[in-house]
Amino acid sequence: MNLRHPILVAIATAALTVSAVALGPSLLTPGAAAPSAKPGLALVGAAKASIEPRPDDYGGTWERDRDACARMDQSVLTELVDNTEEHVDHLATAGSPWPENPNCIYMGGFGIGPANPVTEWDSELGLWVRSVAIGDGTDTLVLTVIDGEGYFADYANKCDDCGIAQLSEELGIELGIDPSGIVIASTHAHSAPDFIGGWGFVPDWYMAQVADTIRDTVRDAVEAMEPAVLEVGEELARPHNSERRDTYRSAEEQQLAWLRAYTPGKKGRGRTIATVGAFAAHPTTTGTNNGIAHPDWPGMFVNSVEDRFGGIGALFMTGLGNMSSSGGTAMGQRLAQLIPQVGSGTRLADTDVRTGRRSWLHPTTNVPLTSLGAAGLFDRQFAATPSSVRTGKRPDTAPCLSASPHSVEVSASAARIGDQFALTTSPGEIFANFSNTVKEKSTALVTMPLGQANDALGYMPQQFEINEAGQQGLGFVAGGVAVVNYEDAYSIDRCFGDAALEEAISLLDDLR
């Protein structure tokens, strides 16, 4: 149900980035999306499609005049807090909680509310949805990534069929794929459109266009599946990111993991189908880019691997929550140069695909986020259900404990291909300790612990990394000043990261 609390918590500078979502139960029926693979080969297909706005195709209008697009400032937020009834009326009539022009598209991650309208589109790199399907003839793993700040699992008002939860169930039934094997993630590029409503919202017609594009690329990738060699690798990439916590030091995730598929040739190397990379660094190098939508350094990465190797490239975020990028937008090109030539990685002799997904009710204890989210400032749903968690490495003797009268149903998933490749998904911005621990525990040669995958529920620090004063609003205004970190203010609960980490490890163990 969608709660509407009558009073907003009056934290005038609270830049809300998370709320809550209810996911449906996972389907357990495996499907076969392609004929049986030959021994030592997988079945792989890839597709990509542009998300450049096409208003004429969807009966809409894209407002490209910056002056015609409302931009948030402190006075607007104060007015929303002081005039709750008027705000809720606007939400009901405009489909957005913000006082915005419904024909404007906004970037995500800078400022608060509809701060930075998109008025132009990058013509060199473009922004895309990219999908790679990998199967063994019985089970299929689909990896899809959107050039966007974030994409929710479920939407309260924007749509009832375009959330990741609905898309994965719909496509799973249509294509005969277990939905646990469908991963839909976002690059988190701040100069790309915001699909979660925190910095303004996209027009209804554009949301429909992007959802259709996700469907089309998944279908096209599955339809294009053909016998392929899979190879994987991991490259040291220490110069390209750095930790950014204000009150303590932490170790960055230092590896660029990659997976490549190519058709077998007479000399063992044929045509490249796809190259998938995974790395941790916030894509904020282009800033607001004067209103030009841009894919940031992930766009440079995929463009470079496509130029070098052919086929389709894709880049997923791993432990980015406490990771800044180093080296500007061109770091994407430099990361791509680290990947060796076709045939130089570790070939997967065992291409058996296994996937799994698990959901749980998690407490929402961040009072500012819960209250503001319940009022509709982010397009999410809360569950009016009490919940509690007891989690951690030693839950019986050293647990992370949390409880709340409100909760959110969240999910994590995992996949293995043979015994040498693994990945996990988490519903927000995991931290480097999380991703490094998953790599350590997975037992696979190469592991991709994906963040911002199948959901976008803000930052996910573990309990030892979070300051609860910062979580309850102080992090919005005093990050790094009053012994708090601003990321803490964007975390739904102090045990969220711990619970997701334990689920990731457990799922990987179940799939061995």
C-alpha cells in the first residue's frame, strides 16, 4: 500500500534519494530460451538501443528550453514542507511530487529536486540500454544496464508495469526465463536522466519509451543467442578510483572484472559478441555538462571496447558507494585499454548457468527518508508492515539488529557460470568492503558484485561504517563537519548493507 503521512518531517535541506518498494514473489519455473549449447560453449546474444527521447513516437513533448523547466531551490523545498495538502494535490494531478514542468527531463544526483534539465543529447557517445544474454540451453542469465542515474524496482505513481520487478516477471514469462536470472541495472551517471524521481521526474511518455527499450533489448539479446566462447579476467585498476569517506579511511575496490563472449573460429577466435566490465567509481566526471545528457566515463568505456573488439560493450557498477573516480571522463577509455585481446582471458570450460534470488522485508529506520518518502517526494511504496532483522557475520553473538513499524521488501540475486565466474546483485550503492568481501567468499576466479542492480535504494553502508546521527538527517547538512558522512543520510537502515551482504554470500553458496 502507498502510505501518505499527513506531516512532512521539516528538514528543509534533506536531499532524499531513497524510499521504499514492495516486490512481488519470485517465480521459480526455469525456462529454456535457446537450443542446447555444445560442450565448452555457451549461448550468447547481445543488443543495444538508444534512449534518446522520441516524443513524436509516444505522443509527447520534450521541453528543451531551460528557462521553461522549473528548477529546485531552498524556497521550493520549504514551501513543500509547509504546504503538505497542496503538495499532495500536485502529486495527484501532475504525477510528480515536484513543482516541475511535466515535459522536462532532468538529470539525477546534483542538488535537490528538478535542478538540472536535459536540453541536449550527447551525439558522440549517446545514451543506451544494453543487454547481454548468456545461456546453457536450459537456464539463462540476462545482464541489462541503463545509462541513467538509477531505476526503481517498483513505482508508486509513475507506472504500474515499468518497474524492474514487473519487467523481469513479464519478460521471464514471455521468454521462458527464470526472473531470478534477469538483472537490470543502471550506470549511475549523474549527467544522465533521473528515473527515480528524486531530482524531478521524466515525462510519462519518456518513461514508457525507456521501459519499451528495456523490453526490446532483452528480447533481441535472447533472440540473437548463438554458440560462443566465454572468457573472463580481472585487471588491477588502482589509479582509477579512490575512497571518499569523510570520517574514516577505507580500502577501495581495486579490480576491473570483465567477461567476453566470441564466436568460435578456425583459429579459436571469431567475432566478438559482447564485452562486459564491472568497476567501482562514481560517474560524476562530466558534472551537469551544460544540460547535455552524457553517459560519463562508463560511456567512454563501452565505446572503447566496442571500437577495440567489436560487438556490444556494457559496464556495471560494483562497490561504488564510497568510491570516487580518478582521471576524469577519459578514465573510461583507459580502463578499456586494460582489457587484453580476444582469447587472452581464462576460458570457461564449464558454461553451466545457475541463478537465484531472495527477497525479505527490511525495516526503514531513517526517519527523514521514511517521512518524506511516504509523502511522495520519491516515487516509492512503503509496506505498512512491522519488520525486524538480525544479521551479520555472527548473528547469534555479534548481530546487527534493527526493527521498524514500516518496512520495504527488497531483493538480492546471484548467478554462477561453471565454477570460475560469479556475480551478485544488490538494490543500491554498495560499499567497497561489501564488494571485496563478496569477491573473497565467492570462490570463483572472477566475481562481479553488482550495485545499483534491480533497484536503486540509496547507499548501503554496513553497520560499522554508518553514523546514526548522520543517518537521521545531520548528514544532509553537516557531512564531514559534525563527525558524519553525507552518505549516511541516504541509507534506509543501519543493517541494510549487512543484510544484503549476508544474502549475497548465502545465495552464492546455494549455487555451488
